[in-house]
Amino acid sequence: MEFLALLHADEDVWERMSDAEREAAYEQYGEFTQAVRAAGVYVSGNELGPTSSATTVRVREGRQLVTDGPYAEVKEALGGYYLLDCASLEDALDWAARIPAASHGAVEVRPVYVDQEA
Amino acid sequence: MQYALLVYSDQSSWAELDADEAARRRAEAMPRWLAVFDEIGKADPDYSARELEAASEAKVVRIVDGERVVTDGPFAETKEQIGGFFLATLPDLDEAIRLASLVPASEYGSMEIRPIVER
Amino acid sequence: MTSAVEATFREEWPRAVAILTRVLGDLALAEDAVQDAFAKAIERWPRDGEPRSPGAWIVATARNGAIDRLRREQTFARKAELIARLQEMPAEEDADVSAIPDERLALLFTCCHPALGVEARVALTLREVAGLATPEIARAFLVPERTLAQRLVRAKRRVRETGIPFRVPPDHLLPERVPDVLRVLYLVFNEGYAATAGDALVRRDLCAEAIRLAKLLCVLMPDEPEAFGLLALLLLQDSRRDARIGRDGELVLLADQDRSLWDRAAIDEGLRVLRHAEALRRPGPYQLQAAIAAGHAEGTDPRLIADVYAALERLDPSPIVTLNRAVAIALAGDVPGGLALLDGVEGLDTYSYLHSARADLLRRLGRTEEAAASYREALALTDNAPERRFLERRLRELGRGGR
């Protein structure tokens, strides 16, 4: 069963980190990625550009509205995700807890929709 | 450049829909969604996409004082929630905007485009 | 720096930035290279004389400087590729600059891209396309230089990070992108024409800059009637700059202006440009607004002006257009009609002018109490000193002192 782990963390904190601190964080993520790969549950994962690089698009009354910035300004912004294929929700939550973002921010776990008819 | 196209919409009315109504709406919207997959596929044959279960099914995991804490519901208390995403390699932002505006949710919700950080 | 050299700089800056951006694929890198080249020019031209082809000199110097800098960079990712592209550029210092494709239009569209915030678009356009220095732009917008500098840094970073392409949009996108450019130019003009804060009602330099950019756009897009429409509008509005403020710094309404102070040359030019636009037979909102401004300049019957507003409203409906139409209808003699239209306008509750317009119509209908209330609301919503003095004076005239 696939689950999407959405990583939320304070962007200001990330901004203020030293290069060394950031390298250390990336190493931790690297370790997590290795672990989920080794366990055979890793499908994909990506770091998203910061909210300052987000663009929001809406279409209203046939007009395209493009705005700079994310859909919503949230204190702990969405910064990345992992797509995991786990045996159960419990497993997914176990893995989510090991993602570094769970310690400095939060990880939202969402079951992926599967079309029952398919 | 790789882009994530995040699909946001107001899911508050989903809980009120019975299974038949939900299925009917899905069938009705399907042709447009299929057209989107088609267009994105032309732009990037290796694109990926996922639809997500309702945000009400979400769980939020945090480590607080060394302990795992799990709460029910989505992370952010926002009107619109993520309902899915697309991931594609596209030539530029204009192309990402074009594809995002083809997604039906752009008409009743919002599409958020983020570049993927390549390391 | 002499004003002749300054003029050369302003002319050559956007050209050089545009060319280097095309080659390097990065606006920030391009700007750095051109900045260095200009620094060298300031040093050498007084000593060695201005080169025969200043533009080519700047481009060649920027190119060489960029190559040197890239070579010194150890870890720059695309170093080899960028050096190769720079080396392919023509390097003669006296090359015919007109032989190099004019990338300024691509630069303008990039700076005005809808994915950038409006403030970022304005700042970037003034810096890269108008060639204004950061302190100049900061002064014009009454923000600290540091704030403006940060805004520019973030804007350039956003252009790179989001993947905004450096190009003139393809034809099918132009209908939505051209208005984005026009809007930025109009914002620049308005900032100069009716400053939103502070004492100066008219900041002449910004108006002149907006007109200059609008002319450039017309040169670069000769088949785009709305570019001419905008230029006509700016020229016609600008023609009134000396009549808008009274001797004591007071705001003077159009109807009360001393027409001998209107710049007739600007009016004539504006009317010529408008006729050129209309000959292209593709009406648009800026052409209509220019027609309204022309109507004011030529003393056209207010009812005809109200009709043009109606046309504008059909083409480009917005509460502000409705507001202006309401004012025009009242000016044409139907004050109750204008007021009724105003009362239906939505979304402008924080717009000072809505309240002052309503106040004026109520005043003319003798509804003094309501007029006073509206003048007070208008006052609460504007920092502009001449506008405030005008509103306070109106309140006094009603016999109701203002705050």
C-alpha cells in the first residue's frame, strides 16, 4: 500500500543554519533514504524548493490567475516528500517517525488513493 | 527542470457524499483528468502522479521529547488540502503553468507549482 | 559622470544585460558581468575617450570579464558550458551592435512575468530595462535602499529557481502576457504621477521613465496596438502634470485646472500615438483609457466620455472602471445615476478614491451628513498629503471639520 509522507518544517530555521548544519541534515536524510531503500519500501522522494520559489495557479471564470508564493503561508511549510510502499499504515507511521522532519517539524502521512475498480 | 504540481482543493464537502454520489462525480470528471494525464505524458513520458485519500484520513507524526506522537487529521488547518500531485520534467515555468491550469482542480481549488531541488 | 555618458549607460545597460542573459541563461550572472563592465567604462572612458561603439565595448568587456571570473571559480557547476558559450560570442569592441539580436523585449517580458510579485516586477523592470540604479529606485518608491536591494536579489533568485524562461512569450501566450507588461509600466507611471505616500504628488522621474519604457515597447512591438494605447495614455496624463498641483501644493481637480499649464506638445504626441493605435483596428482597454484621456484633453462632451467608459467596462470589467464610469456619468449631468452605480461597486472599500468620489456626488445632491462621512472614510484611507489637504478642505466647506 502506498503512502505519501509530506515533510513540514520551519523554513526560517533552515535558512539560519550554517552550511555544516545543513550538510549534517542532508546526511541524516541520506541515511533515511538508504534505510527505506534497503527495506524495499522506497518508491520516490524529493526535496521541494522553498515557498519563495512556489507559484500558485488558479483558473476562475476562464481567466488564469498566477500568483507568486504557495497556496497558503504556513509556519512549518511543506518542504519535501517520500512516497513509500508499506505493508500497513502502522509501518508507514513507523517509517515516518524516522524521517528527520518528524523531529524538527512534522510529517503528514496520507494513504494513496487506489481505484478499487482498476 | 523537475517540477511538482500540487493539487489543492476544499475537501470539506467530501464527507457528506455517499459512495454512489462520489463515484458519479468521479466518473463525470474522469475525461478531463485523463486529458491532463495525456498532456503531461506528452510533455514528459516519465512523469508520475498520485491521488491521495481524503485529508481527514491523514495522520501527523512528530517526535516530541524523544517520543513518537501521532495525531489524526491533516497537518495544516487550511480550507484547501492536498488531494494529489504530479511530478514532471518540463522545459520551464510557463509549461508548468500551462499544465497546471489544465488540471480541473485549478478551477475550484488551487495548483501549487514547486521546483524540485536537485542535489 | 557627464549626462551624455549617463545617457549612454541608460541606453546600453538593458541591451547588454539582455544579451548576456541570453548567453548565460541567468539574469543575476548577466547583471554582475555588465555591472563590472560599466565600472571599467567609468574608469577608462574619461581617460581613453568614449569608444566608437559604446554598446559593443560594454558587451565585449562584460563577456571577457565573465570569462575571467568563471575561470577563477572553482566549483561553479556549469562553468565549462558557460565559458564555451561566452567564447562563442562576437568579441569585437567596435562590432556593429545592431547586428546582435535585440534581446531587450525578452528582458522586459522576463522582468514582468506573472509568477513574480508585482513589487518585484516593478523593481526588476526599473533596474534591468530602465537601467536605474538601486538607490534611485529606492528613493522613487520611498523605501530604504537595503529593502530595495533585497527585493532585487530575491526577484533574480526567483527567476532562476522557478525556471522563468528568458524569452518573448510565444504568440499564443502574448494576449495574456502583454497586459502584464503594460500593467507594470502603468504602475511605474502611477507611482510617479500620484505618489501613495509623502508630500510629493508627482514624481516626475518615474513618469518620464515609464514613458520612455512605453516608447521602447512600441519600438519593439510595432504591431501591438495596446502598447501604443498605453503610451498615448501616459503622454496624455503626463501632459497635465504641471496643472495638477496648485501653487500651494494643493491637488487641483481636472475640471478646475489651468489649461494653459497643460503640455500641448505631450497632448499632440499622445493624440498622434492614439490615432496610430486605433488604425491597427484592435481595440483594447489601454486604447480606451487613452481615448478617455484624449477626451479630457480636447474638452469632449462628458456624455461621450461616459460612453467610452461603458465600452471599457464591457471589454475589461473591473470595479475601478465602474467607479470611473460613475464619476463620468455624474460629470455628464446625471448625479443620481452616478451615485446609484457607485453604490453597486464591490471590493473597493479600502480604496480612498471610492469614498471621495461618493462624497463628492452626495455633496452635489445636498446630502451633507452622508458626504461628510464619506470624506472622513476617504481621509482614513490615504497618506497622500495633497490629497488629505484636499479632503480636509472639502470637509471644512461642508461645515464639518475633519480629524
